[in-house]
Amino acid sequence: MRNLVIRYAVFVAGLYFLSLGVVCIVKSTLGTTPISSINYVLSLNTPLTLGTATFLLNMLLILGQFALIKGRSTRKDVVEILLQIPFSFAFGAFIDFNMWMCRGIEISNYWYALAMLCVGCMSQAIGVVLELKPNVAIMSAEGFVKYASRRYNKEFGRLKVGFDLLLVSSAALLSLAMSGTIDGIREGTAIAALTTGYMVTFLSIHIFSRRNLNRLLSIIPPVRR
């Protein structure tokens, strides 16, 4: 039980770092991440906050996952998808909290914008690693690609790239339709997409390795009843 609680705590910490990364990249004014592109466009052109728009999109992806497993689902699949609901709510709340915390940040020059972008990419990479290491849950975007990959017998990596491209292009079209301009898609979007994966690999091997995590867990005192 202690181990399971710690694993879920690490996963939630990952969600927080991931949300902070999204906010820092948005605040850099150089674009946003592919998974947040549609959410950001909606937050700019409707009364929805970025966190609320993120939660609503996650709910659509969860419905899509149920459609993908229809007729071939297992109890494990259903539980895994249902678990995404409370975590999606927490992720959206974290995003709005960090947007509020960073409300006073003003970008004065391009170098400052690049520095904020780098902070966002690193925070996002830390979040991804902390999400994956505990192996207790999966977020809706990855879950959607996972079940689409399984249903149509396609490679996860290639399908993920296609899914991200679909999100970015849909966000561009939505932005054009709602405001007449393309908002939230700039060089920072490409930089975040290209660099985060390498950061995740480095952190997984050298910083958040299983050996280092076990050392950390060994110094945490057991819960006494």
C-alpha cells in the first residue's frame, strides 16, 4: 500500500510539472505544445480558461477511447480509461493554478522568451518522466493513441506523430475560423516537439533512473498506523 501511494504521488507530481511546462511555454509567447494547441486557441477566443479547455478536450479523448475499445475491451482497459477522468481534472486545475501564479510574467525580449521556452520544455520533460516511471496511469492523449494503435495495428510512435500534427493543424484552422489569425503556433511549438523527447531520454537514464528512485524511496520512513 505504501508503495502504491508513493507511485500515485509521483504520478501527480508529474502532472504538476507537465502543467507548469505547458504554462511556461505559453508564457514564452513563442507558441504552445501540440497537445495544448487546440486548448490554447479556445482559451483565447472563448470564456474558457486554458485548464478548463484542456479538461474538456481530455473528456472528448476519453470518449474516443471508449469508442476505440468497443467490442474488444477488457476490465483493465475500462479501469485505465476511467482513471483518466480525475487525473484530467487535476491536470486542468494545475494548469489554471500555474497560469494564475505566472500572471505577472511579461516577456521583454526574444532571449527572455527563449529562456522561458527552455524552462517550459525542461519542466514538461520532468513531468513526462514522473508520469511514466510509476506505471500506474496514462493520460488521455497517450491513451487515445495507444488504443488507436491497438485497434488499427499501427506503430504507436508514428501514430503519435500523426496525432500531434492533426492537433496542430486543427488548432491553426480553428484559430483562423475564430479570429482570422493563427495564434499559439510558432517556432516554440516545433522546438518543444523536437527537444522534449531527448530531454525525457536523458532524465530517464541519468537523473530519474530506477537506481536513483530506489535510493530515494529507501530514505522515506514507512507509514505507521
